[in-house]
Amino acid sequence: MDVLVLKAWLNILGSENVLTDSATISATQTATFATTQRVLAVIRPGNCQDVQACVKIANQYKTPLYPISCGKNWGLGSRVPVEDNCVILELSRLNRIIDYNEKLAYITVEPGVTFRQVYEYLREQKSNLFVSVTGSSPYSSLVGNTLERGEGISPYGDRLAHVCGFEVVLPTGECVHTGFGRFANAKTTAVSRWGVGPYLDGIFTQSNLGIVTKMTMWLMPIPKYFQEFICVINDSYRLEKLIDTLQELVLQETIKSNSFTFWNCYKLLSRLGQYPWKLMGEKTPLSLKERKGIERWFGSGSLYSASREQGLAERRVIEQALEGQVDELIFADQDSKSDLLKENPSLGTPNDKTIKSTYWRKKTKIPLQIDPDRDGCGVIWLCVVFPFDGKQIVEALMSIESTVKSSKFEPNIAMSCTSGRSIQMFIAIMYDRNVPEEDQRAMECYERVFQQLIQEGYIPYRLGIQSMNSLPPAQDDYGKLISILKQGLDPNNILAPGRYDFRSDWPDQT
């Protein structure tokens, strides 16, 4: 790459924050599936002004930048750019908690702030609030997860519905503030999503139109009365009716949005441990249908109630609705289980128990410091949204399971009831990257499931770097609009080329 652009960044950031050594570059080019993209360098600005300066230099030398927050986008591309020959703009040094308000229940953070950092900060403040956490690493970024439209646990799990007040560096280096943030004396920047005039926050999510350097996230109060319940069904043919029953419960908000999940048996096993190599005589895949005759599904829900009386009434409604539909139904509340409020992800405590499942097919012990990229864990995520309709979901599940099993992998599947109208499904293909040809087999399996779902009308809501150009063409002028926005905001095409860039939907682009 041009030594002049490196020198310009060195003058701003110092040598410790402009990295070109082979170890750093190799690690940055590594994901949980095969990639070929080359990274030219990693630069690490320390504040918004640094970001602006770096972006202006990139424009001057026509050098593409690929922004990342903490780089924990495992299963969807990690830190690897979509296209070749980019410079990684790593924002982990922007790690300040800028503002916090207990009464109005919000916190304002930079992209390097992690879920663990916020959890510990709120504990220090003796706060009665919590942030909806992710199933990924506790050291992943709140801002990064929000911008990818990642989902969380709890009624505030739709993260994008509970954020506002973005600070954004545009691809040419200018800085804008969304909502009321553009006004110097505005008192409602952190508490009002819309501001006045066109609403801009959405165009900076799943896009390459700006670099978010600050965001306000709304926090949820710890409920007066909290309960958890699990249910088990031994026969998946009963799943259709159970899904429809739960749809009514979520739609009427007896169960809040993002507060009930389904896991199949393979998802649960991968969370509890690693592949039973000895039991299976070193053969793959594991089939519980063949070994045990059943493939159970497990449901898990949380109830957030304003009082004990309300909570017990909601519990009775759920018990009556699920009677005869599940093989087991077990409730736990803060009365009967005193530690239910402690270290609970549903109340904002992040942990790495779920992300340990990325080591499912590895034969080595799971390390204390989890890093699926470094350790050759094979993980490819497929994230799809479905109508909250039992028949459609069960039919899709049968098709997905058949395809994954025929490819000699376990169908690792979870679902989250994101609202009374939709369910998000998370399909994980887990393997060992150190096994010859597994990368290719896993990606072929992924592609078959991906295309199969698209043909059936179920479009993924979140994409891995390998699938940015895999969606069907738009049936309108969406691509033209994206092209106009991109050309206006990023005339030199230096920001994250190829990332959620759907200009190809417009055949007349230049």
C-alpha cells in the first residue's frame, strides 16, 4: 500500500496504533470460516476527531476503510472485510461511557464499550437498571451489535428500538448528530428517538454510509417480580400447535417480546459440552433420532412483572395455555429460588456460556480465553426471520434439518420470539476448521440452506460477509436509492466497500 497514507496515519495516531505486522494482519484476516480477503493494515483511532482525520486521509489517498468495533462478529465474518485490500479501522479504543442517567434510564457509550463494561459500571452505580445482553461474548460491543441489528435477551432485546442520539462520522470526514443531538442546548437528545425532521438513525445500521462513534441506549428497570420457566416437548410434531399458542401469549404481552426462546437438542448439547467423540467412535454427525428415538425441543421464558400478584396471574395464564401441550413445564421465581436475580442473562448479566458452543466439534479443551478465530472453530451463522406461524415454521424446520443432516452436520437451531408477529431463527453450522475440506463442506451446506430459504420467501435479516451479494434482486427502485445515498455520502467509495451495499439491485448504476 501507499507509504504516504501510512505516514499520514502515523503522524496522527502514533506507531502503536498503526499496525502492519504479519501477526496482526494474519489474525485480522482470520474468521470462523474460510476467507481470502487481504487486509493492508489496522489503524486504531482514540476519539471521534481521530476517526474524522483518518477518514479524510483515506479519501485523500483513495484507501478503503473497514470499520469494526471490538471484532467479535463471530460466525458472520469476525473482523474480515467484505472486499479485498481494505484497512481495518478498529474502534476499540473509543471505550468511554459518556453519560448515564438512572431516573431516565439511559446510558451513552462509544463503540469500544462492551457488555461486560456496562454491566460492571451499573453494578458500581448500584443501579436498578440493566442492558439487554447478547448470547455472544461479554466483550463484544453494544454499538457494534446494535448496528448489525443484533438481538438481545429481555423485552429490550430489539436493540434498535431502544437507541437514539447517534454521533456519526460520514465517509468524507464530516460529523453529524441524529435526533435532537444537532442542537447545542437540546435537553432531550438521549430520551427521544425521532428528533425533528427526517429520521436518519436507520441508514447507519447494516450499511456503509457512516461510522457511529457514539450512541445512547435505553436501559430496562429490574422488575419488581421476576420468574423463569422452561418447557420440554419430546415430539417435534407438537411444535406447531405450541408455537401458535405462544404467539397469542406474546401478542397479548403476557410473555414480553424477546423473552421466550426455543432451542433444539443439538443447540442445548453444544452449550453444555463438546461433541461426544468417544461415544460416537470418532464418527460424525451425531443423530439423537437414531440413538435415542427422539429429538427434544426446549423452551425457556422470562416474566417481568410489576408486582408478585401480577406475576402469579401471568403464570396461571401460561400454565393454562400450555396444559397438555408440553411434556414438562417448570417455573422458578424469586420467592422459591433466592439466587434467580443473581448473574442472570435475562437481567443483564453477560456470560460466555453460549459462545463456548463454537468449540462443539473441536477435540481440544475449551480455553479460558475464548477466541474461535484463533482456535480454528468452524462456525457459520444463518439468521432468518419468519412470520410467527406454527405451520410455516415447522415446515421450514423440516427442510432445514434435512439439508443439514444430509451434509453430515448437526442441525443446531434456536428461535427467539421477537414479537407477537415474528420469530427469528438462528441456524449454526459447527465444525472443526482444522479437518481437511470441512470449510468447503460447511459452506456448501450453508449455501444450500440459504438458497432454499430464499426460494421459500424467507429472507435473512442479517448477513455474513460471504453473502452480501447473495440476495435476490429488488422488485423496485431500492438499489437506485442506495446508489444515490452512497454516491452523495461516499463519492470515493472508501467506506466498507461491499458491506450491505445493494447498489447492484439497480441495473443503471455507474
